[in-house]
Amino acid sequence: MAGAMPLLSITTFTPLVGVLAILLFARGTPEEVARNSRWGALWTSIFTFAISILIWANFDTKTAEFQFTEKVDWIPAFKISYHMGVDGISMFFVLLTTLLTPVCVLASWRAIEGRVKEYMISFLVLETMLVGMFCALDLITFYIFFEGVLIPMFLIIGVWGGPRKVYAAFKFFLFTLLGSVLMLLAILTMYFQVGTTDIPTLMEANFPRGLQIWMWLAFFASFAVKVPMWPVHTWLPDAHVEAPTAGSVMLAGVLLKMGGYGFLRFSLPMMPLASEFFTPFVFALSIVAVIYTSLVALAQTDMKKLIAYSSVAHMGFVTCGIFVANQEAVAGAIIQMLSHGVVSAALFLIVGVVYDRIHSRDIATYGGLVHRMPVYATVFMLFMLASVGLPGTSGFVGEILVLVGTFKISTWVAALMATGMILGAAYMLYLYRRVIFGELTKEELKEILDLSPREIAVFAPLIVVVLWMGIYPMPFLDAIEVSVANLVGEYSTALAAADGAHFTLAGQR
């Protein structure tokens, strides 16, 4: 193992230590079990976040190599190892996961009354699976973590969700599982071609063009569902509407990033020729996602559904940026994923605040909340503007970088993507106006309380991140710059080499 302390393994598996502690010590009356489980999960997740900060603090921004690497032979006969490491592309996703987990625990403090122990355990297991997936440098290890995410999320939606929770949980599970089976076939193909499942080794392998195309499609089936890209996005609104608030936070905040991360880690570096071949196809799907789902969002009456459809539109920017494959667009896609992870999580928490009080997500139920909840209205405004992409917020940095990068290769694609910003402003301002402004006429709203200290504590770290990334994004851009430059450079080199080979063959004929 490189380095004195296995930071990545500690970050990955500390939540499981918390699970063990909850199982051993959360005893007594139901009230005592619930209280101990909440505090156990909160302290575990805060400690995990503190450790993950050390990864960023000790991260070397000058190299594109994987850092904090750990490698132990796991199944030597098949050359499968437990191999962990992070680079500029994956590090911030680890931090995003460890930041949102304590936020979710705090947000569920009062909202979840039944089976609290099992609920908190589910979130800690989910955290381990997500962190492990972003750190894994072996395909089999990656696949185990990638699939492992499904189980706690399935339980969170299916046990603690709304009236149609079982339908939503099964739809989420089956959509994701179907794509993942195809990805497993592609992983096996890679293994039989190269003889190893080591990700850095596979990045160096030159797969034949014909095989790349089939493998790209197999990986795409899995990652497109996770992003989710149009038209395989239909599980997302159902999952969001039925999931408890904290479930929606992790779903929008981190799970949707698994697809984008997969494209960056596998599709571009391992299958460059296929990625170039399918780029127009990805552009078409991204444009449809941005425009169509924005229009669908405008027609929603349920607050959660509106934000769920806005997630599909925002992730359309991400998929477009990744496959533009130049420095600005790829950096913009990563920043957009991080920004969306924080902003959409906050928007679902904002819906959760009023849902806990009134038990309705219907936009028509509300109106005039500014008169009773000025702090809530201010927090809502900040995240609504960040979602729209207002300069000075994190949403602006990612979207503008993606558009600048896209403009360099196609003004038409950039222009069509830019309409998403206009439509985004339309549906978010519509939501805000209906809920916050106007006269306070409804009786049930006249006694509604503003944000409690616990709820302010939930939003505070998210507000800091959104403003920090918007006003001074350099610490984030510096950390990802070298890794992105390396990825884009190797992708361009692979395409140039393939064009050169094709040119040579044509000359020999």
C-alpha cells in the first residue's frame, strides 16, 4: 500500500463501523433505540466527512496520476485485486457523498419515526457503497460497489417512501439492474481481451474499433439509466416522488452522478473510437433531455416532480459536456455535476421542510409563505437562483464552461443547449412565485413556522459550497484541471492515431 495511512479504505469503511456500533449499542426502549441510532449515524457520518477532507488537503494538484493508492491481491488466480485510488475526476465525488450523508441524517431527525435504526443503517451502508465506487480502480471491485448501491436505496424508497413506494422501488431497481447486466458482459469481455480487471491497465489497452462499439453500448445502457438520459429517465420522477426527503437528496445528489462518472472513467479513455462515433447520438439525446424535460417540468403540479424533471435537464448539460471532450466542457461537466449534487439536494430538502409541516407537495397548496417564513424564502431563493445558473452561484460556473466548450465544436448544439437555461429560469421562477409570493390566504398556512435551528444547520454547509464554487471556483478547477487535461489529451491522441492508421491503410491501397 502506498502512503502511511490507507485514507481511502478508512473513508470507505468507517460508515460500516458506525453500522456495527448502532447494532451493538442502540438498545432499550423504542425511543432510546431511535435516539441512539440517530446520534450514532450523525457522529459516524461527520467523522467520515472529516477524514475525507484530509484527502483534499493532501491531494497533489500537479499530477494526473491516481493518488492514495492501495492495492491488495483479492483473487490472484483471476488477477482481481482490491485496488483503490482517486484522481482529480473522482476526488470531489467522494467529498460530495461524505458531505451529503450527515445532511441526510440531520434532515431525517424528525421526519422518520418508524424503524429509525434500520433507516440510519441503510444510509451508512449507502455511503460506503458510493465512496467505494468512486475510489475503486479494479473493474470487479467497481461493479460490486456500483451494484451494492442499489440495495440500500431500494430499501430506503420501498420501506420509508410514499403511498406508491413499492412500485417506485421496483421500477428503480429493474431499470438499473437491466443496464448493469449488459455492463457486466462488457467487463467480462475486457477481462478476456486483456487478462486483467485493473482499470489503469485497461486505460492503456487498445481495443479494436468493432469491439469498442459493442462495449460502449453495453456500458452506455448502464450509465444512461443512472444519469438518467432521455428516454430511460422515466424511473426518476416516480422514485423521487415516493422516496423520503433524505432518499431524494442522495438520489439526486450522488446516485445520478454515477452515470456521468462512468462515462468519464470508462467510455472516453477505454473506448475513444466508439465515443467519437456515438458523440452525435449523445448530443441529440442531451438536447432532447434539456428542452423536452424542461417543458415537462413547466407542466408539473407536484414540487418534487418539477425538481426531478429539472434534474434530467441539468444532467443533459453534463452528458453533452463530457462528449464534447475538450478541456472546458469536461471540466464544466464535472463542476456541473458537483453543483447539481448540492443544489438539487438542497431543493429537495426545501420541499421536505414544508412537507413535514403541511404534508402536501402540491404547488397549489402553498402561496404567500414569505409572510410567515422569511428565512425559508431567502434560502429557497438562493438555491432556486443557483439552479437557474445565476452568476455568483455554482450553477453558473458549470453551465458556462460546458457552453463555451460546446461552442468551440458546434454553435448549433451550444445554442440549443442554451435554451435550457432560459426554460430553467421559467420553471424555477414559476415554482418560487407560486409557493413564496402572493397573499397568505390559506388557513393551514397561517400558523406555519419558519426554519428551526436544526434545519438551518442542514442548509448552512450547502449554502457555503454553492457560494464558494460560484464566487471562487479555483480550488475546485485547479484540483480537476490536470486530470481533465490528461483525459482529453489521451482521447485526442487515440483518435489521431486511429485516423493516422486509417490514412496509412488508404495510402497502401
